[in-house]
Amino acid sequence: ASVATARIELRPLSEAAWQQARQMLLEAILAQEEKLGPLHLYTLSSLSGMGRLLSKAPKLSSELLEEAEYFHDRACEGLQVKGTSSKHPLRLTALHNQAQN
């Protein structure tokens, strides 16, 4: 049996929506770090997501790219410290997000 795949075209976020998403994700990261710890897979996934969000800012700047790199690095380093396999889906996603920065 074949699986049909759909290509979804995402529109860029407005500045206001992007700012709101950034704030919500930051709050989630802080809560996850407090409740789950900095090396929990959910925390690391959110760190990678923050890096991706920052690198897709409507008004991209070198400061935002540096901040995105910081979050990407934290995610990738955390996954390495955690000992996830180099083929773990979250590690592959984090590396993919980092490469697109």
C-alpha cells in the first residue's frame, strides 16, 4: 500500500503572530526546564523549535540568527549529552533545523 503525502505551503507569520509564538515558546521552554529538566527530550525539542522559529523571523537580523544558533546548539549538544542515537528522529530534526539556519 502506498502512502499519499501532501505538500503544505506555510505562509510566513506576521510580526505580531511571530512575537506571540516566540513568547509562548520561551515560556514553554522555561517551564519544561523547571519541571522536566534541561536534558529532557521535550525540552530539547522545544529548544530546537525555538531556533527554527527565530531563524524564520519576519524581520530577520544577525542578532536573531545568533540567538537561533544558540538554541540550535543547546538542542544538539543536549541530545549528544543525553546519548541519543545519531539516527534518533529528534536528533535528526534538530540537526536539520540547525542546518537550515
